[in-house]
Amino acid sequence: MAKSQGSVPEPGAGKEWTDSLSRGRVPGPRLDQQRVVDGRGPSTRSVHAGTYEDPGTGAVGTPVFQTTTFKFTDDTYDAFDQGHIRDVPIYGRYGSPNQWTVQEKIASLENTESALVFSSGMAAITTTLLALTNHGGHIVSSRDVYGGTFNLLREDMHQLGRTVTFTDPTDIDAVRAAVRDETQVLYFESLTNPLLKAVPLVELGKLARERHLLLVIDNTFLTPIHLRPLEHGAHLVIHSATKYLNGHSDVTAGAVAGSRKYVDRIWSQMLKFGGSLDAGMCFLLERGLKTLALRMGQHHVNATAVAALLDGHPAVHRVHHPSRPDYPWTWLHEVCPDGWGGMVSFELKGGDETAFKLLDRLRLPVVATSLGGVESLVSLPFNTSHSFLTASQRAEVGIAPGLVRFSAGIEDTEDLVEDLEQALAGL
């Protein structure tokens, strides 16, 4: 592949390609009717950024544009002629007012130029990684990533001509040693699932700049309320919007945000893969995003209270949470001074059998997969998110018998703590 504007070069063709997309781009896409509130606080952006102000009805909320296609105008033909079809309403898969509304809100929260929404988090991850690499390219990642991501990297990337090296995401020297001449992307999660390991984001950003690599961070656990990776050297940030961004356990969606020169490339790949998000899901996702800042505050309060109860409890062997004194990745506190989301993991004495008993005794949290909803959810990684790993592989990444993953919702803190206390007492 030639090293031309808008293309990813062959590995070894020169590392300056990360900054070779020089054509000027405007933020967005956005319509004239959408609100722009950059420079405001996170709650204000959550509520107002991107909202479509309907000129016909004056509707306060964005209407649902339940259509697959849009009438052609002179702007449509100009867009085809000038190559900016992402910026005008043409066809639902290309973009729609509902997509642009929620994308603008996410881009504003991430303090960046552009965003793109997908039909799932995995659609966002797959499309992004394949858009930013090519045949012969190399990705550095970790076994600690989400199970679906790990399976994609382990089982499918080599069939698509990409190679992957898995390394310790908390060890910058190990990451540096894994970089090759053909490396194109560093892909990590800001806070890992389920052990809440914090990657050295600032150091990863420096490494990406030194080696002219693209740094892609999955920030699902922390959200832009607690951390904006683009401000610390990342080129793109990914979310499973199914989780905290939506927050109500009723939407499956994904998102990617960053400079428009990169998001446009991912959009082009998305057109071929087809993982666009429909208008109804966009409406629900925008609804959820409006309360993101408020919800993340309560998630953090509840998770911290749960971690405090568990720490030192006679039934608990170890607690994994950034608030605890023995938390080893203290650099997280430097980039996230105000909170760490709603996740807590802990190991029970007695192993998996005792963990099953705890799940049976809990009354408020729902035993289910996923996370980030308004309701607390609890699960065991060994038979859900990390069941694809062997026992030795789970031990290698630190998943011990009896590990419980707790997604703290927004219930009253006292009620969650009381319920967990009675469940532990019964063990």
C-alpha cells in the first residue's frame, strides 16, 4: 500500500505515518441545529452538547429520525463531488441526525474533534483496530483486556494478516520491549477487567510519540468523567457504551473518539463492516449520557464504600480497588484525582464455592454479566468474562479462586453496604 494521504503504509515504510494525514478537517460531523457547549463543565456537556434543536417543533429533546434514507439536495451532490459525505444526511449507515447528536456529546465529553458510534463495543474495537493497521502490521496488547477483545486478538488477527504480542499492561519496560519495527498500534484498557490494574497512561503516550505509534485506550471503566486519555497521549479512546455511557442496561452500543483524521478513517471502515447504530438506540444512548456525570459520582461513592467494608473483613482475602492502601498502581491517582468508577473486585477465602454462596445470599445486586448500570451487578470472572482462559492462564493474570466482580450501581450507599454485610456474615 502506498504511503499516500489517507492510507496506512506498509510496516517498515517509515514511522512518521501517524501524523501524515494533513488535510484540514472540521469538528463533527454536526448539523447547524445542534448545540455546541465546549468549555463548560462535564454535567453541562452531558446534558446539552450535541442536542438537536428541532426548528419545526422546538422539541427540547432530540427527535428520533426513524428513516433509512434522506432526500438529495445540492449539498448532497456537493458532498459526493468533494468527498465529504460523512457531513450530510444521505443514508442511515453513513450517518444520521441521531448518530451525530450522540457522537457530538461524546466528542465534547472527551474534549476532542469527532466521535463515532457503533452497534456494540466489539464493533467499535474490531473496526478501529482493522482501520488503523494493515496486512503485516503488529499490535501490542495484553491478556488483561476484555474477553471479547482478547479472543479477537488471539483468534482472528493472525488470519487477517496482523500479529499481536500480549504483555503486562502495567510494565512500561515490557511494553517497550514488545514493540517491533512493524508495530502500528498499542491497545490497552485504562483500568483492566476485573482486577482494576491501571496502565501507565502517561508513559504509554510518551512511548507512542517516540516510536510514532498509535495509542488506543479502552476507557469503558473510567469514562470521560474520571479520565480523558486523549489528554495524556492517546490518539483514540474506545468505550463499550453498553456500560456506563448508557448506564441503564437497555442499550448495546460502542463508541470511538479522537482527532477527526483518525475517526474519518474508522468511519470508512465502518461503512464496509456495517456496524452502525440505529436511531432508536442512539436516542436511548443520548438519554443515558445526560446523567453520566451524576451517575459516575454515585458509582464512585458506592464502590469506595463497598471496598472499605471488604478490606479487612474476615471472609475476604484481598480487595482490588484504587482506594485501598495496598493498591500498587498509584499513577492512577495522578490522572484520576476525582474518582475511579463503580467497579470493585475481591477474593473470598474458601474459593469459588464460597463465592457462589455469597451470590446466593445477596438481595440487592443482580447476579448477571455486564456492568455500569444503575443497578448493582455481581458475577464471578472464572465462569463468565474469563471462562475462555485455562486455570493456569487465569492465575498468570492474577484471577484467583473466589474472585468476585462487583459493579456498584447508584443505590443508596447504606443499603448496599448493609446487604453486603449480611451476605458476608452468612458465610
